[in-house]
Amino acid sequence: MELYHGSPETMEGRSDREVRSYELLDRLHIDFDRTDHFDTPATTMEVCAEVDAVLGVKICKNLFLCNRQKTAFYLLIMPGDKPFKTKELSGQMGISRLSFADENAMAEFLDVRPGSVSVLGLMNDHEKRVTLVVDEDVLHEEMFGCHPCENTSSIRFKTADLTEKLLPALGVTPTVVRLVGE
């Protein structure tokens, strides 16, 4: 794996969702670095560790959740190495029970597949049905790492660009929580 600056020279062989991710970042003048790992999608902790080493930042854990009735959906972003405890988040959010949303909802609202969930998928949530929830520890990092809606590439950019450029452009105000993983 190598580190590249900005969008790929050619978009050949890349999905529409990945191309749209790069176009959005470029349109918002968000400076980013990228690594491609086509032969090894980031689906295991070992591959994620390799990607983190190349990027010099830990990729965030992105979890797509819903309430029991499947009427409210949440995208949780938290440090990749922090354990996720459903009860802890449910308590802070005032929701009786959270579970993982199914891949049909993931495709419908974010236009992503399992393993490729990303804050960039919110560009596809035109009806604003997904609430963004961010662990405060993510916001304290200088750099933010995620997938460009495909887990065969990974990117990093300034966390300030996430909060000051990307989210405002998408019309998204995050709910900030403090998770300890206990």
C-alpha cells in the first residue's frame, strides 16, 4: 500500500459511490490523502492495522444503527479501537434499544454496503433520515480517517474539515456523545 495525495488520476474501475466521494471532497476544497487496497478490502483487524499504518491515522469505526421499530437510524462514528457497548449509547441517546440496521436500510439511506459505511455516505441521505452521532474523542484528533464509501480505499483529512466544511455542506449537525466502552 502506498499513500497518495488527493483524488486518483483515473476513476476507471472505481464505483460511482467512491467517485462521488472524491468529487464531494474536491468540490469542498478538502485536502486529503488516500491509500488503495483493492486486493485486501479493510474487513479484518489485520488489514485495518496496515491501512492505519500507511495513513498515519486510525480509521474510525462507523456503525449504522436503528431503533427497535426501525423508524430512526443513526450513524455512529467512534475511535476504531474503542469497544462499542449498545447499552451505553442507548442510555445517552434516550433510546430504549438500539441494534444494527440491515444492509437494505444501509443501501437505501447511505448508498453503501456492509464494511464500507462512512460519514461520506451522508451525502446520499437527501431526506436527512440518518442522525449522525460522534464520540467526542474523534473530534479531539487532528486527522480523521474513513473510507470513501468503499472499503478498498481509505482516506484521511483534517478533523476540522469534517466539522467546518463537510458536515455543514451536507446540512448535518452531529449529536456528540462520550463513550467509554464499559
